Amino acid sequence: MGHGIFASRSRLWGPLVWRGDASLPARVALTFDDGPHPEATPRTLDLLAKYGVRATFFVIGAQAGKWPELVRRIVSEGHLLGNHSFSHTRWGGFGFTAYWSREIERTSRVIDEIAGVRPAWFRPPFGVKQWHMHRAVRRAGNTMITFTGRALDGLATTPERIVARLVPGAAAGSILALHDGSVSTVDRPVKPTIEALPRVIEGLRARGLAIAPLDELIEAAPYASPVSVEAAPAQTRAGALNS
């Protein structure tokens, strides 16, 4: 039972996606959890733009409500948004289906109000899964997304450890999880992740692994509704306004 709760690829409680198709071209996806964060998210976005990488941000609903301009920036720069619960509490593992349905819906509503999209993907807080959560995810019409490798950078760490956890073991189809936020406060040390990110990107590319958006890697739509004209990337807005 413990394997079903904590293992990122376990389907004991229900279906989930933990990697893309390894038979497709050698690509991986970068994902970021627990944001937005007023310091880490802008610096993360700046680095992704520098390297021409599109990522997925699994945001906490309460955090998104505090920093809506960062949510809008994520979408406007071509990245994807996912649902990472509203409160991200450590006690959520004891929640029943109604609790998880509220957590998912509140976050989807906040994201929709800010960015004009409703995520079709849900990532469990702390990577911890249980039956009631899976049931709520299915009822919401969402897909549970976990990961192939994780940086464990939500805890005290170093850039070297982050790189070592992600790059050597990555392979075609890998979904890699990092953090651009904190579960409860804004005082999380962000320096290790920010320093590691260029080395992660360069290391993956040196191993012949391209970095692709998650929707391309797993061949699934990220949203239950289309991106609004206001929230879409600049090139998309231009096309919509000229159509």
C-alpha cells in the first residue's frame, strides 16, 4: 500500500501519467511545482526564455491568487499551467473525495479567472496519492500527472545535487519535476534551483535529449478550455485578433 501512495508510477489507486512515450524522439519535459513565487518564478521564467525552453508550472491555487501577474506571465510566455491543489497542506492525504474535489475546483477556478484556462492536469501535492484523490481527479475530468525524476529541491539542497538527481537518469519520455515555489512561505531558498537550472538544461541537451512542452511529450491537451485571447502568448494573440 505504501508503494501505491508514494511511488510516482504506481497505478494502485487509479490511472496516472508519469512519463511520455520513450519510443518517440528523444525528448523530456521540465515541470515546476508549488508556485508562483515572487522571487523564484520570474528568475525561472527568465532562464527558460534565455534557453528557449517551454515548461509546465503546476501552481497552488492560493499562491496563484496572491500573484496573478506571475500566472499571466507564465501563459503569455508560452508555458503551460497545471493544478497542484489549492492549499497544498500536508494533511491533505487524510482528505476524502469531497475535500479533493474542492481543492481541484477552487484552483481551476482561480486559474481560469486569472488566465482564461482550466487545467486538465492535476499533480498531487508532495507526490502523495490516495484513492479519494484519484476519485476526485476522475470526477473533475482531469488527468493525474506525476514524474519520472524529481529534483527534491523543495528541501535544503545544492545545485550539484539537483543536477545529479535529474540529468544522469533522464531518458526519452522523462517528466522532470523541480520547484519554483514553496508550500507555505515565500522565504524558501531559491538559489540552488536557479543555479542548477542552466546546468540541467545544458546537461540534458548534451546527452541528446531535447526539452519539449509536456503536452507534446504525453500527447494530451493541457486545458479543458482554450486559452483566452488576453492570456495567450503574443504571437497567438496577434493571430486571433487578425482572424
